[in-house]
Amino acid sequence: MSSIKKVSLKDIAKAAGVSTALVSFVLNGKMKEHRVGEETAQRILKIAQDLNYQPNLAAKSLRSGKTKTIGLVVSDISNPFFSQMARVLEDEATKCGYTVLFGSSDEDNDKMNRVVNNLVNKGVDGLIIVPCENSERSIASLIKNDIPIVLFDRYFPDINVSYVALNNFNASYISTRHLLECGYNTPCMVAYDVNLIHMKERIRGYKKAMEEAGKKNLINVITLKQESPRKSADRLLPKMLDSGTDAFLFATNMISLACLYTIKELNPAIVKKIGLAGFDGNPVFDFFNAPISYIQQPIDVLVQKALEILIDRISGGNTVQSVLAEGEFIKVSPSS
């Protein structure tokens, strides 16, 4: 098996006919400080590029105390929302000179701890974390150990830590108001059976809109098992329709997908009458035979703000920042 020889500073120095120290000054951006001529510096950089020189990040981190890497821990990287978030973060971090390492918790606190510990052991400068249920102690431990972190999408009100999230209350409130204004009388909220702030806030927004519409007695929230949403949907949605529900507000995009599998098996005449709204658009919605309006989360804004806060924290800042961004309601009509 052939091996690829790692190019060293000595190799570049030999090719350029200069000292290893001079090469080091140039590659570390200290040309002016050490009075290296522009022509010489450019020649060294060109040779390094031609030889495909890759810097020793471990050695560099020992000198600077920084690895220029960020850890991202999401609940499930296959979730369209989080995969898009990861894509945007990778692009934005690159602009700032950072590399992103990814991991999924699968909504399991023990796995989240393992992923976080692995990233910390790899020397990441900071972490952006989508915390799972019952992970308060884990987050508190990171704060106690002075590891720069920013929570994303979810947060814990009792923990003093920076976070960036959607204004979930307002998003759900607007979505419920839309269903009511479209003439639906008994919209039902479909959520997950988790005790997380984003889910609580979405339920609270739904309830507030129903109360303001004088429909407090018609408030109905059903919860799906997070580990088996389709099975829960198959069992619960037909019961709700039989009891008079005429619209559904899905609390996440994955809930939307699980419920659509159930709804598509219903009588087309019934499907045509059901009002549907949810969170985050999905190309799959275009193939469904009923319009689904949704809250579009400003992923670019959320990611950029989270990265900005994290880099500030990595750089020594200690201000705790809380950001709630507004989503955009995308109204989809039958003719769309």
C-alpha cells in the first residue's frame, strides 16, 4: 500500500532556498513582524500551495491555545431542519476561519454526553448544542468547566447560558390564528410528549390563540411518542377527526411528515376539508393533495447569531445573550 508523504516546513524551505524559520514566519502570517520581503513571502506561499502543505493543527493549537474548530451537537442530523442548519453553520464558520465537527444525540442524554465529551477531547474551541430532554445537568457542567457554549433551538430558562431560538410562542399563535381565520372551528395541536421549552412554548401559543377566539373549551393537544410518531399518529388522528376536529397544527416538521402518512390514507373527501399548518416547509408537501401552510424559521439569522455569540465567548467575552427570532408564516392556498 502506498503512503502519502506529509510535507514539512523543511521541505518547503529546501524548495525555496530559505531557512525553516523563515518559512514558519510566512505561513503563520508574521512576514511584516520579521521583515520578510513580499517577493520572498509570495514565493514561499506558492511553493507551499504547490506541495499541498497541510499545517499541523495539533501543534498550532498548542502554541495558540485554539484549534479553530467548533462542535455542533444536534438531535438528529437527518432531520431536514438540522441538516440545513448544519450546512449553513459550516459555510458561515468557514468564512470566520473555523471548521465544524458534527454529532447527533438522538434525543438521548447519555449519547449527548458522549458526543460532547468526544468533541471536547478533540479540542474544539466551543460548542453549539441542541439540548435534549433532561440534559440540564450536562449543560450546567459545561458552564462550570468554562467551556464556551451556545444553546440552539431549545434552552433551559433556569440556566444562565446564551441561546438562540425561534419565538415559538408567537409562531404557534400566528399559525393557530390562521386556521381560525380560515373558518376552522376546532383545530387540534399535535406535539411530542417531551418536556422541552420549545414544545411548551408552541403549545402555549396555540392555547393563547384559542382562548382569545373564545374557544378555550375546544382546546385539544395530543402528543405523539417521539420514538414512534407514525404509530401514535395512526392511533390518535382518526379518533380526533371522529370527535369533530377539523384542522391540525403540527408542532415540528417531523410530526408533519408522520401525520401526513396517516392522513393520506383517509377518504379524499375528508382530507379535502381538513385544515393543516406546521413548522418548516418540506418538498414533500408539494406532493400532498391538501395545502399545508407553515412557519418558516430564519435559519440563516439563527445560525449567524449563534456563531457570533460563540466566537465572542471563545475570544473571552462573558456576556450571556438570549435571542428569540421571529419566523415567517407561509400561507399556502389550494391553488398553490
